Amino acid sequence: MTGATRRPDRPDPLDDDLGWMLGIVFRGYVRAAEHALTDFPGGPRGYQLLTAASNGPARNQGALAEEIGIDRTVLTYLIDDLERPGFVTRRADPADRRNRLIEVTDAGRDAWEQRRLALRQVESHLLGALTPTESATLRALLQKVACSAQAVDPLRDLCEVVTQVQADPAPAAPQAGRGGRTTTPRARRRSPD
């Protein structure tokens, strides 16, 4: 897959590396999605915000920021971008007037639906090597992994996650270090500021 010449007796280690596989798929998706969303306010993040805001009752900015995993400051700018063309509105929360609820307008729902169809075409192209059944299975499995990760997320301290993974009794295979000694890669722990 990754190497220029294939040797069945020595498979390329990248072919089995989850990070490499996810990276290739993610980069392909991002390039195509950015093209499909090139003139959409806020680009892919604006689309994700509109998607989150379209589902369920109006929510405040903090809840939306946590749901899509972005900083509240960035979210404020995205809401501004979506408010200009009339895709969303802000209104006071009747339960707490200090909060602003984000509501999607009819124009926002129409814009979201048009882009959703464009992104479905991107997804179909990206998953074109799979049968419809395989595609559905992949989506279901990715959804399961994403929901599991979201339950743990937002990742406030990646070093903590690395430490938890290293404590797992089934770490990655050891690697040969200098002098032929076996070593296990370690993440550096950030010092508290």
C-alpha cells in the first residue's frame, strides 16, 4: 500500500498503523470538504456548527462549543459568520438571560441541506472502494469509536491519555534502541505552568 514494491514476506508497517490510515482518509476528506464548503461562512467548522445547532432544541454557545470540540472564542466568531447571512440567530435564554441560545433559521436549514448533499457526494467518492454494506459497517464502527472518544473528550490533557495508554498491559511492540536494547516509546509529560 505505502511502499513502491510489495513484499508479501515483509508487509509495510504503515499498512497496519491506525494513525497513518486515519491521516490519509482525513486529509482526503478535508481537501474535498473544503472544496465543497469553500464559500460557506466559517468553512468546515461553520458547517459543523450549523449541523450541531440544527439538531435538537436551541442550545447555548458553551454547550455547542463542547459538543463540536472548539474553543468558545472561536465559536463566537463562527456564530458571527453564520449570523451575517441570516443562517442563525442569537436570543436570550429565558431560563438565564445571561446566556444566548443559538437558533438555526429557515435560510440556515436550506444552506445546511444543500451542503449536506454536497458532502454526501464527497463521502461516497471517498468510500468508493467499499461496497454499500462495508460503507455502512465502517460508518457504524466509526460512530461507535467517535462517541466513545467524545465521552472521554474534550481531551483536556493529552499527556494524561498517553499515560493511561502506557499503563495498559498491552502496549505497542517494543522497538530496538541503541546497542540493540529494547525500548518502548514514551511521551514527555508537560510540566505544570
